[in-house]
Amino acid sequence: MNHSAIPRAATGRLAARDEYGTVYDRKGVALMAWAHFAHDLYPSFLGVLVPAVQTKLSIPLAVASLMVPAQQMPSILQPFIGYLADRTSRRWFVILAPATAAVSLSLVGLAPHFAVVVLLLLCSGISSAAFHAPAVALVGEFGGRHTGRAMAIFMTGGELARTLGPLLITAAIAFLTLEGTAVVMAVGLVAAVTLYLTLDTRAGDEASRQRRGEQPLRRLLRRRWLPMTGLLGVTALNTVSVTPMTFFLVKLLQTRGHSDLYGGVALSTLYASGIIGGLIGGTLSDRLGRRPTLALSALLTAPLTLVYLALENGSWAVLGLIVLIGLAAMPPRSVTLALANDIMPEARGPVAGLTLATSFVAQSLAALGFGALADLIGIEPAFWWSAWVSLLGLLFIPLIPPVSGKQGSPATERA
């Protein structure tokens, strides 16, 4: 494949730029969903690895919870990586990240000291930062006028990874022991090879280069600060509200006396329902708008979580409540990324990076805070208190443009 030749429209460079990003590219969206699956399969191991590493190294939960920010905090680099990728080529960022995540997280079980665990997770976090901002920008372009649907399919890849990941690493630990889990890196390595052979970003890279300098990013942020505040506020609070279920559900169920298998199945059930929720939410936000979709999610997540905590008894039937939580809590992940593309299509990479960085930093701080709170008052009371957080997102939703996401409507007035 020759990646040096850049196709141009017959009417010239401006026409090429304007035409690109308006047509739905099924192959491009499918490739990005595959890349997202292959990359996010490995961070999804954390929910199982945290208690496993805690047991192996005999460390407190508050210390073990540092594994989450170690993997997430490098995501503060995402706006800068998105900016860099917009000015070079997003192809190599997307190709190399799944392999890096695969190698680093698959080796955690071999780490003899917690410092080595943290180092490996930092490497994984850097790969995550390098992957997500360029990938989201590409999905926004491949999606054309159906950004919500494209983003939902892209997020489905990640949610499917988070569904299968806990089961994969639980099975690997059961059959191979924690030290034998390095073999699971194969998926990420295969993905890197397939993406190298099939992913073509030439048109998007050329369109991004042509847009360079048209609207300085600082000026765009100043003129659209209000919807950006709404976007980042909703993103942060949704992330905080789902973090306990994402990273500490297995530990909660273990504390209540349930088996490791049951905990892994419960976590995978959460992610599996999140796949459906993400698809429904992304498509719904294209039709009804981003704002009502996000409001509905915030309103439903808190009461469903409280009902689950009250009724959870280790039975398979109660997993139905986890399905409802996934359907309610997970849609904002795809909707907020689509909203970022709506608000500032002139700077997809940096704004996607800023949105993702906000999510990952909020997740890291929430994990640290929850771990400390659980050590202080117990993990079960900590879950009860954190269940209310999603309702705070309603404070930021009025800042989001009411027409954002509706097909044929602009997200905001263009500067």
C-alpha cells in the first residue's frame, strides 16, 4: 500500500477538504472499532488485576487502587497528542498503541514489586493516550453526517473488549496462574499487523493539514467555552459515577462472600449491557439530540445503582439489574465524544483528546478517592455514597446546545 500519494478532488484542495468527512465510511468505522477492541481489551483487565495484585503483593486496597491512576493519568497528554496527530499522521498512533498496551498489561502478572506494576501501567497509559484522541478524530471523519452512530459503533468495540477482558484474564489466571497471563498479549499484536495492512488515513491527514491555521485552537476555545464547559462537566461526572462499578464491583462482591467467577461474570455483564446502551444512546442522540440523551442517563443511573446495592444477593437473577445499570450509565461515553465533534469539528483531535483526558483524569481521581473512602468506612458504604454522583451531571446539561446531535442541525454557532 502506497501511503505517500494523497488523492485530491478534481476541483482542487478546498473541494477535497470539504467533501471529506461528509460520507459514512463503513470500512473505516469498522476498522476503528476493531482497533478499539484490541486496545481496550487490556485496560479492562484492571478490575480483576487490582484484587489479584493486592493479594499477591499483600498490600492495602488504597495502595492497590493506585494501579488505576497509574494507567489513566498519562491521558492528560491526550490533547497534545491529538494536536500532534492532526499535524502529522494519525495512522501510526492507531497502529502501534494496541501492541504497546498488549505487551505492558500482559506482563503485570510477572512483576515482582509494586513499582514494576506501576511502571508497566504507565506504559499502558501512554499507549492509551496515543490511541484514543487520534482514533476518535478519525471516527468523527469516517462517520460523516452520522457521527453518533459511528461513535457508538467505535465505542462498541471498546465495550466488547471490556466485556470479554475480565472473563479472559480471569480464565487466564485460573488456568495459567497470574504469572502465566503474558500469553494474552497475542490479540494486540495481531491487531497491530492487521491495522498496518488495512488502515488508510491519507484523506483525513490531508484534510487536517488543509485546515491547519484556519481557526487557532485558542480562539475556538474562547468562543465556545460555554458548550465546552457543559461537555467536560458531564463527561467528568458520568465518569466518576461509573468508576466504582467499573473497578471495584469485583472487590465488593468478594467482600460479600461471592466467588471470583461470579464477580468476573458480573463485571462482564455490566460491560455487555453497556454495548447495547452505547449503540442505543449514540443512535438516539443523532435523532433526539445529545442533551436529552445525556439527561436521561444521569436520571436513571443513580436509582438503578441504589436498587442493585439493596437487592444484590449473589444470585444470577440479580444480574438483570446490572444489565439495566449498563444500559443507563454507559451511553454518555459515545454521546460525549460525538458531542465533542459537534462543538468543534475544526479541531477534532485536540478536542477529542481534551474530552478523553477529562474522563481519564476524573476516573483516576475517583478511583483514588473511592479506594481511600472504602478503607476508611468500608467498601459497601462507599458504594452507597457514590451512587448519587450521576445526578450532579444534570447541572451541566443546560450548557450543551439544545440542537446538538440532531441530524441536519449545527451543534453551535461556528466562529
